[in-house]
Amino acid sequence: MSTDWRMPSRSNTCSACGREFEIDETFSVALFETREGYERRDTCLNCTPVELDEAVARWRTRRPSPRQPRQTFDREAIYTFFCRLTPEDDTATPDPARLQFRFVLALLLWRKKVLRLDESVVEDGREHWLFAAPHADANFRVERPEFDDEQLEQLSRQLEQFLAEPPADLNIVPAGPPGAEEERRDE
């Protein structure tokens, strides 16, 4: 596995056909591991990359409007919520929706550089991604669930809604400094 864990930036053009994405257009993203680090390929929904089976991760996103103000992202609160989703007992069968949401949160925190992906392992036919939180001196084992496109789209909508309006009864108490000292610009 590569030692360069930085998340590549978004592109405004399709990697397959070269067409520029429209504002608010939904497109697919595939993340690939290379010797140099991670490579991101953004493709319009009509194009499908040939190497899709080799992708480390896949998701859908939209091209933002340049006029929209950037939403603030409370790294500490999201990290704390992610920690609360960590199963206390690895032998228990986790709720599939919780497992999927935890995985998506881990990807988000990885993208925001709160978590670092160290490696992925396969045990008993299940893939687990091993993350580290350097600022909190913590390690996490996150199962990679299987997603179909509909489930992934639904989780993306839920995550967007959660980040826009977190539940008032969440009672988030900071668990440690995950690097929330300032909002870093990410594209």
C-alpha cells in the first residue's frame, strides 16, 4: 500500500470523455491506489471507467456552484460522532445501515484529513480498513460494506442532511483534538 494518504482533488471534467461537468451535476468518483499514491477519476454518469472493479472506493457527488458559500465542517463533532458509532463488541452482528454510515463517515474524515488510512485487510471474507487518528492517538477498524448505487446515493443524501442540520439531541462531547483548529480548504 502506498504511504501517501492524501486525498486527490476533484476534477471539473469527466476522465473518460473529457466533458466538463455542469454546475450541480451529479457524477461518479472512483478512487484507485497507485505506486505514487491515490488517484481519483471523476466520470459522468453516462461513462463507466473500465477499471471500476479495481477501485478502492466509489461514490457520487455534485459539482458545486462557485457562488455558494462553503459550508463549515466541524471536524471535532463529526469525529466524536464517528467514535460513538464504533462497535464496542466486534463479535456482535452490526446493523447494516449503521455499518454503511460509519464507513461513509470514515471516508469523509479521511478526506478531511482527520483520519489516515493505513491499510486494508481481509479476514473471514470481510474487508476491513484500518484508520489512524494521529491527532487523537487512536486507531479504528472499519468494515467496508457492499453498496449498490441506490444505497450509496441514499447514504450520500443522509450524510448531506446530517451535516447541514445535525440532530439537536446528538449530545456531542469532544473526544479529543482531531485537527479542528482551523477549516482547511479542500477541493
